[in-house]
Amino acid sequence: MSTTWFITGASRGLDHELTEQVLARGDRVAATLRTPSQLDDLAAAHGDRLWMRQLDVTDTVRMGRVVEEAFTDHERIDVVVSNAGFGVFGAAEDLTNDQVEQMIATNLTAAIHLARLVVPYLRRQGGGRIMQLSSMGRHIAFPAFSLYHATKWGH
């Protein structure tokens, strides 16, 4: 029996690799990303086992609609992977207010909203898993990455 995964930020990095590996083993993926065309190669290779929707995780209203659509379109979702995120390199005092707000919204607040949105669906279907991924930035610090580290510590 195959597993269905809901993965945020599937366009790059660890989430893209996870999406690719999950599909390669025969499971289904409901992938969200800012630019769905970035997964066109995987869509061509895996057909209807890859469900994609455009999503900026900082848009909580849209996230609610995408989560509802994903759970409606799939018999069940077994694993929800929350990992969308980004970092800005620079001294904390040099970051703009917008950069600070966007990083907090993407790396911290969006994960909280996603969990709040998916838990009722997981309960209704009788279970599932939420995987909140972080990074080594939660455990060690690099110069000029202070805000990124602060948002990862929030996980």
C-alpha cells in the first residue's frame, strides 16, 4: 500500500530531494511550492502520483484552501512535511523590516499555521504524521545568519 505525503517547499533543497525519493519508491506526493513549474520534470516522470499546487506558506488563507483541496483530492494523507523556509545572509542590523517579517512568517509562523490546519483532517481520517523539519541552524550558529537561527530555534 502506498503512502501519500503532503510536502511544503518542494521546489528546492531537502524537500525537492524528499519529493523525488518518495515518488521513486512508488508513493504519492501532494507538493506545494511557489512555482509549480519547477517540478515539471517530476510530473512528467510520475504522472498523477504528483499533485502540485502553488503556495506561498506565508499566505495563511491560501494555505487553508490548499490543505482542504489536498485532503479532498486524496483518499488520505499519511505524512505532512513542513519544511518551507529560507535565510538571508547579513548582519541583523542590516536586514530590512520586510526581510525580518518574511523570514519569521516563512520559517516559523507558517509551520504553526500548517500544523493547526492539518490536525483536524488527520484526526478525521484516524491518524497520520506531521514532520516538522528544521536545520542544523537550530543547533549551531554561523556568522551573518542570526535571524535564520532565531527562527529555527522557534521550531
